[in-house]
Amino acid sequence: MKDLGEADVIVNIKLVKESNGEVTLTQSQYVEKVLSRFGYSDYESVSTLYDASVVLRKNKRIMKDQLRYSQIIGSLMYFS
């Protein structure tokens, strides 16, 4: 077995060691990777308001790209 030194990324979570010894966990590199994979890296972030009075209903239209949708949702499952 070989010692590779201190870990800097574990399961797509980056560990940033601060000068005071604290460790910060971030997934920004994973977010960038997923956005790039699905062609959304050029988009700007926006705040989205949540309206609790909106009632969701089942989509009766046929999903055109079910595989792509499933891949995106699968990738989002690893964000925390």
C-alpha cells in the first residue's frame, strides 16, 4: 500500500484545510462538473421563490427525454 498524503477530495467532496486547522467541505467542483456535463455551465444562478399554495399535479404529457432527465436527477442526488 502506498501513502498518497492527505486527502483533498473524497466521494466528490473537496476538503479545504484552513490555516487554523479547521476543515471546510465543499461540492463546488462537483456542481461545476455536473453543469458542464449537461451543458448548463454558461447559465447564471438565480434565486427561486417557493409558493406553498401551488398544488402540484401529475404530468400527463409524454416525457421527450426521460433518459436525460433521469441522468440529471441521479447526479443531483449526491449534492448535500
